[in-house]
Amino acid sequence: MAKALQYAQVDELLGERNSQRSIARVTGISRVTIASRIKKSASGFAGAPALAPQKGPEKGVGSAGAG
């Protein structure tokens, strides 16, 4: 796999909030390289706002079936 494609995959996995260790396992790129990529990235993955965890359907107050 070309390095550009590997780095694109690393960037995508970082955006999905995967750990450096899991990214290293999936891509075959060393954790040190991934850490360097985070430091050098213009978007700053480490400082990006955290996305809300997706745990399933939302249960709102007053939803059907309550009562």
C-alpha cells in the first residue's frame, strides 16, 4: 500500500477517535510515526473537540410507551 494511502487511513482513523495502538495494528505503521503525525497535523487531532459517543437510540422524555 502506498504511504499516501496509509497516511490517509491513519488520518481517517484518528478522526474516528481510534487509539494510536489500534491504528498501528490496523495499518502496520509504528505508534511513534502515528504520534509524530498527530503532532505535525494542521488540524491537531489531539486538540479536536470530542464527538458525542454513539450508544444507540436516544430515549427522550415523553416518548411513546411511557405511562
